[in-house]
Amino acid sequence: MKLTALSHLPYEQVSHNPAIQKKVMLRSGDLPHLTNFSQARFAPGQIAAAHAHQDMCEVFFVESGAGIIQIDGQPYRLEPGVCVSVEPGEVHEVSNPGIEDLVLTYFGLRVAIG
């Protein structure tokens, strides 16, 4: 069992844009197949640049704010309550073109390749 609270966790940098801050609640090794369980805060104008993962899928849940996620070049609106899953190999980019913070809770799951 592991118990964490966002209020007790330090901010860390998001690997796709060090200016974006996240708090990691669970890390790789804490549960089978899990790569992370985190909450990220995108300030207005911030972007996690387009990228893909060959060995994992990701799930994003919008807590607050508004933004855009592009998956393989197709834009989808992010707003509170929206959940988006990204499959291995899908190129995705998250941006906050709004005027308030975009807060996403997300996790990744490793998948077998080959």
C-alpha cells in the first residue's frame, strides 16, 4: 500500500517541456505496468511538444481549465471532465491556449512490444 497527497509532493519538471510543472503520485515500479500517475499544471501558452511513446499508452483526465490535445494531427478540445486515451505510437501534443491554468491528471501504462 502506498498513500500520497498532492499537498505533500514537490513539483517536478515535465520531460517534454521543463517549464511545465507536475506532481508525481506514483512512479514506475510502484504498480505493475504503471509508468507514472501524475498531475500536471500547464500555464497559459505552455505546450508539451508533439511526441509518441512506442512502449506505453497514456490516459489524460482534465481537472480544470481548457486546452487542446492533438493526436496524429487531429485537434481535440480539453475541458473539465474530459478523458482521453492515447495509444502506443500515436503522436500527441498538449497545449494551453487559454487564459487560466490547464490541470491534467494522467497516467501511463507499459505495453509489450513485438
